[in-house]
Amino acid sequence: MIDVLRQSWALLLGMMLLMLGNGLQGSLLGVRGGIAGFSAFEMSVVMSGYFAGFLVASRVTPGMIRRVGHVRVFAALGSFVSAVLILYPAFPHPVAWTVERMVIGFCYCGVYVTAESWLNNASSNESRGQALSLYMIVQMLGIISAQAMLLIPDPSGYLLFVIPSVLVSVAFAPILLSISPTPAFGTTKRMSLRELYAASPLGVVGMFLLGGVFAAQFGMAPVFATEAGLKLQQISMFVAAFFVGALVTQYPLGWLSDRMDRRQLAAGVSLVGGLAAVLGVMMTDSFPVLLVAAFLIGGAANPLYSLLIAYTNDFLDLDNMAAASAGLLFVNGVGAIAGPIITGFAIERVGPGGFFMLIAVLMLSLSAYAVYRMTRRPAPTVDETSAYTAMSPTATPVALEAAQEIAIEAIEAAEAEAEAEAERRQTGNYD
């Protein structure tokens, strides 16, 4: 871990600053939209724009990198992010904000693709898992820390939009000054959604439902908090609670997933998240309860992302595991686009509790579907399961493919060890 940190500290520092900017601007828009008089549905459309841009960029950015190179794409998209962050307060209109959020989503995805390419290239087979873990931790810490910055000045002014713009601009300095060029950007063959669903119905359905949950907590949490009348400090703590929960539970649940039927774990974790959301619906006026609900939802939803990827891999050939990543990302992205819009509609119809109501429906549906899938086929044995790799729902195809490569290497190593053990038993040579 120390070696990974020594080799990639500049990249990880830059990503921390980028996530500070991204986390701050997302929460700030939710607060500022309420000040500007935007309705919950208008803000939901604005927030969904980020995920639409992110999904498009996940398909387009690799081609851009192949044409002009990592450095130019990284610098160009970073410049757009910095510029758009300044434009938000200049054009306080839902349509303008939606377009700007789409641009931000597109650019951030492109920046992530480039950064993850550098990180993957700088890592060896032995250190890749540690590098991805550090990368995910840095992303989470950046988002959590950003919520504290929401309290610095008056959110109705310009300064809070200037701060993330400066953070993003500064973030590129350590990265561009320390990173060496990467090799040519390769393309993994794609796997059709029909083939992916045939291999793992729970993986596909679960990723779609989780897309809606993650988009709700990442995009609509500050909108809910504003609609519920929370104070600025409370909004900051509420949004941060989702990601603190994700950081705390990611590795314990990953440890469990390698030792039990992953469908049982998915059903149980989803049930906890769903019941926490029900608690949020019933106790919207209690801030301590909202914090607990947010912590449990974040602690359930984010590890489920990695769990479903690992579960899907259990039913794929080694040659198809990397190819499946693009399909899983696409399904999750479609759910993420729809999530904020449905959440905004629910908030307008039933009040702030509609935020938790949608999350409850999605999480409980995932739990029920996982239970149903347990009746359709037997679970693979623990020895047959693939490795769990902690991933963030903000991951791009590059990080997902790197995680798949880690799983493939773990399977191949286990198969080699099993063959060696069988040979030792036959020959009786245990030296």
C-alpha cells in the first residue's frame, strides 16, 4: 500500500481535489436551487443531467483519447469543468443548469477515464487491487470533506462557486506535472445486454435499481434536505452521512461476500437499506433519524455495487468478464438518469418524504428479487466464486475493467494452486 501511495500520490491528490470540487458543487446546487425558487422536479431534471452526460462520456471518451491522447483530453475537459462551475450563478435557470450539469457530468467522466488509465498503467498485477482501493477511498473522502466546505460562506453568493472552480484548476497541476504518458488506449470487446442478462439476471436488474438509488443520494439528497427545511449545517452532515456509511461498510461486506451466498448477502443488505429508507419516510422531522437512515442507505447501496459485479462474474467465463463491465455500467447509468427525475416527481407529489420513499421501493425491490433468484438456480460454491473488489459507483469502464482483471487473475491463481495441490497429492511430494 505504501509503495502504491508513493508511486501515485500526485494522481490521488489531484483526484481528492477534483472530488472536493464535484462534491461541493452538487450539494451547493441543491441549496442554491431552493434559494432561486426552483421546484423539486426542476432540480431533479438538473441533477439527472450529470448522469446523462456521464453515461455519454463513458462511450465517447475512449475514442477521444485514442485520437488526441490522454494529456490533451484531460486538460481540455478539466478546463471545461472549471469554466462551467463559474457559469452556474451567472445563469440561474433550470434549462441552463441542466445543460451545464450535462457538460459537468461528461467532463468528469472523461477526467475519471483518463486518471484511471494512468493509475492502471502505473500499477503492477500485484498492486492493482490496492491502487483501486486507495482510489475509491480518496474519492469518498473528497466528497465527505466537500460537505464541510458548504458551511464556509453565504451560499447565496458567488464564492462557493469560485472555490470548486479553483480546486478543479489546481487539481490538474500535480497530475499533469508528474504523470508519464500512457500506452495506447485499448478497447475491450462488448457483451450484449441480452447475453449479460442471461448470465446474471440479478446482476443486471440490481445494477439498474442501484443506479436509481445512487443518483438519488448523490444528486437529490441536498434537494430533499432543502425541501425538508434543514439548516445548512444539517444539510452538510446529512449528505456526508451517505458516503461515511459507504466508506465504513465497504470492506466488511466485501469480506462477507467471499464467504457466503452473495444473493443472501445482497438480499439482506438491500433489506437493511430499504428499512432505513422506510424509517426516513416515517421520521422525516427527526434529524438524528435522518442521519442514521442516510448512513445505513449509503452503507448498503455503495457496497452492493461491488457485490453485484462480483456476483455477475461468478457466472461468466474469464474471456467475458472484462467485456461485461461496459454492459453493467450502461444499465447502472440508465437507472441513474431516471432516479433523480422520479425522486423529484415523488417529492412534489407527497412532500420531502418522497425522497426516501423511492429509495425504499428500489432497495426493497432489489431484496425481493434477490430472494426470488435464490429459487431459480443453486449458488456457486465459495471456491467457485470470483474475487470481490471494492468499487465506487462513480467508476468508469477503465476502473471496472481493471477490477475485472483483478478477479480474473485471482481465479487463475486459485486454479493454478488447485492444480498444484492435486499434483502434490498424486505424487506425495509436499516439499
